[in-house]
Amino acid sequence: MASNSYTLRFKNSAAKEFRGLSKELRQRVGEAIDRLSLNPRPEGMVKLQGSDNLYRIRIGDYRVVYIIDDKEKVILIMRVRHRRDVYQN
């Protein structure tokens, strides 16, 4: 069975960040993340400089940073944070 969809995986810290969001925000961000499995490069996606495979999508004031592995068909969610915090380590 061939499938065009990607498997979604969360880095542990990103899963914790996601769980910490308010219920409404978790719903909105979760829907956006789910859509990535069908289209990992949606309109508005930004490839982050200095990395070969790090991308970002925006959901209101929040950002989801992720890695696309086209070979394995996996999307690894690295960060789910407010825009003011997302680029800090």
C-alpha cells in the first residue's frame, strides 16, 4: 500500500511544549501539524537558514519548527513555541 502521507513524530521537548498550550491553541496547532503529514511544505512555510532540512510554519503567534525527512517520509516536530521564544535554545 503506497501512501503519500508522512509520519509525524515529536521530539520529547516539543511534545511537552505542545501539551502545555491552552486547549484552543492545542486544537489549532494540532490541526496545522496534522496537515503537515499530507503536505510537509505548505504555503507560508519558511526554510530556516543555516540548516538543510529545518522548516517553520506559523499559527498565529506560535511557530512550529520541524525537520522533513523525505527518504523516510517522516516529519519530526522540534519546537512548538511562541514567536518570541522559538529561536532561543
